[in-house]
Amino acid sequence: MHANPFLLPAPVGHVLARLPAYPGSLLFVTGLNLALARNLAPDVTQLLQGKKLRLRVMDAQLTFDFQWLKGRFVACQHKGDADLKISASAHDFMLLARRQEDPDTLFFSRRLSMEGDTELGLLVKNTLDAIELPLLDMEQFKPLQLLARIRARMAHR
């Protein structure tokens, strides 16, 4: 467990909070669909159908609203309440994505919160735990790594 979790500086959060929410949700669901949609079992998608979920990145002051409709995640406008709200810092969400921290540890240390439909929250948690996802390797996003991949693609043309 990380004793002093990293939080984005407040001025960064204030700047990010000024961004419109819906385009961010569109980008977010694109990533979800690429990473998760094909791995979800039919019984899970049936239970997710039409449920509105809200992911809040507290330190970045970003909110992503989305739901499962017609076989994929779709972005929603930030209107009304969500069936399930999941909140944590950007760093803690990254730890979860990289499987370096488990949700129970973050939840019991009060670094992750879930509000709303308890059954839906357990479904989401258990589904993510059961899916074998590749670890998110941040090294691949470093500028030198990106340039090397671009160069390799250009050389094959």
C-alpha cells in the first residue's frame, strides 16, 4: 500500500474542471469499449443495461458519465443522478488499472468510494476482478517509446 498517495496539485484540478464533461466522457467510453466491452459476459451486460455510472476523478475534478446500451458503453450528459458513483484520485485509479492495488484496500483506506446501487457496485468490482486484462504499461506512452513505434511503422510502409 502506498503511504502517501500522489494527488494532482489543486491548480491543475481547477484548470481541468473547466473542461466540458461530455467530450471527456466520449473519450473515456472509447477506451472502455476497447479494453472491456468484448470481455464482458452476457449476464453482466444484461445487468448493466441502461444503468448510469459516474466515475469521478476527485483531484483532477473530472467526471465521466456513461452507461451500457446496445452492446457497448456510451457517454451520457452529466444530468441527474447516477445509479453508481465511483470516486478516487487519478493516481488511485491508475493503481487500479495497473493492478498494483486492489479496490478493497483502497475502499477500506477511504481512498475509493462507491455510492448508489450496492449490487451494481459489487457487480462492477467482481467483473473487473474476474477479467484478465493486460497490465497498463505507462512506459509505452513515454515520448521516446511513441517515436520509436511511429518510426517502426513508417519503415514498414
